[in-house]
Amino acid sequence: MKINFTGIKNPGYYSSKIYTTTQYDENNVEYSEDNYIDVKYVNMELTDDFNGKDLSEYKKLLKKSNVEYLKHPINPNFLNIGVLKGELPADKETYLFVNGTLLEVEDKKLPIISFMMKKLIQLKDNINIAHIDKDFYKSDIASNTLMLGRDIRDDYHYYEDPLPDLKKYYTPKYISHTAKNMFDLLDKKMLEYFNL
């Protein structure tokens, strides 16, 4: 028997490393393997169903935390969580983004951060029961919501087919792995915030 996961639909992930470069001239660029920013995103559609009311809870938390301006710009039922970890000499900080906007960790925002961490736990621990629509990865919304402000298909030349990669971004195993990494980084950041 398949059980759909409470309140999460069509989760996807995107993970990349952005390396610093030194350009000597227009033809010679050197990448530093030690200096980079680790970028991870998990995007999901929240729903209300007979098992729970994740969407309603999320909307209440946005109001309560006074961060309604953080609504998803494409679909208000979506939640996009981004975690950027600097591995640069001058910046080894972890940054949290919600729906494309930097979210500072502070007391009044803890309920919304806690909600997001709970969603990451659920995705990392049992992604196989989350509901992913069969052809969702082919849709415009799938390619536009993983990295807000950018359509992933724009990275491909006209002769390249982006669909295999888009399908990969909606593969349970990879979503689970990325959610685990993101949760671990946020958990460490929260422990630092509480001086534990």
C-alpha cells in the first residue's frame, strides 16, 4: 500500500558549487578548488489533506513570524528553501533563503525556520512516500521554481535536451540526500544561534 506523505507534493532539489575564479586574460581563467560557495535548494508544493494541514500551517506561520513578504513569487502554495554555505577565506557562514529571499535567524522567525527544518527532516527520512506527479518535471513550473529567478532550461543550448536533468532534480534519492545536507547545515547554524 502506498501512503502519500502529509502535505508535501512535487518536491525537487538543485545543488551546485560556485567556484571563485581568477581571470588572467579573456582566454585564461583559473578556478580555485578550495574557494567556493555550496548552493542547495529544495522546492516543494504544500497541501492540506485528510492527514494534515501543512499549507494552512505554513501560511499562519508566515503571518505570525511577520514574513508574509516571503511568499513564493510563482505559486503561493510552494516553499523554496535555499542554503548557501561559504567555503571562502573571508566567508564560511551558512545563509538561509526562503522563496529567494535571505532570512536572518532571529527569535521571531524561529517558528518558520522550525517548520522548514521539519519539512527537510521529512524529505530526508522518507522521500519515497512524498507525492511526485508523473510528468511534473516537464512543466514550466518545475524548471522555474527550483532556482527562483532563473529557468534551469536556459542553461542549455538549443540542441541539448534539458529533460533528463530536470527529471533527475525530481528523483527521490537525490532529493533525500540534498535535504539531509541542508538539514545538517541548518541544525549546526541553529546550535550556534542558541550557543549550544
